[in-house]
Amino acid sequence: MAGGRRRAPRARVVDGEVEEFRTATDLLPADADLRTALLRSDGRRTWAAEDLATVTEADEHDPTWLQFHAAINAINQQQPTEKRDTAGG
């Protein structure tokens, strides 16, 4: 191609995938609460905020963010709901 570069076939495929993703997404309002507005995916499942509030198990193959949510929720479920008196009295 005179004066220009030809794009490799793979680059055109990637461009198409990017465009498909872009057209399938919506813009969030500037004041959106990202914790509830965004969905997270581990590649197998999509996790909404309410799902993440209840998950208590994850393994080493799960994303780190999912492992953290599960560990925190498991600890919180083990703790009593009343605060203990830590003043020693």
C-alpha cells in the first residue's frame, strides 16, 4: 500500500471486538455509586454488589478481589453481632 500501512488481519479482528464491546456498554452518570452500578466478572460468572455481600468461599483459581470478598464475609459471619467490651471491664 503506497504511503500507508496495511493492518494485519488479527488487528482488524481486535478492532471489531473492541467496537463490539464499546457499543454494548453504557456510560454511567458522574454521580453513580460504582459499588452498585458496576458488575464484576470472574470470566465464568457476573457478580453484582448483592452477590459479593454474601459470598463466603473462593479458591486460588478465583480472582483476588473475589477471594478478598469471600474471606471478609466469612470472618464477619463468625463474629458476634454485639461488640465486645475491649476496655477490660
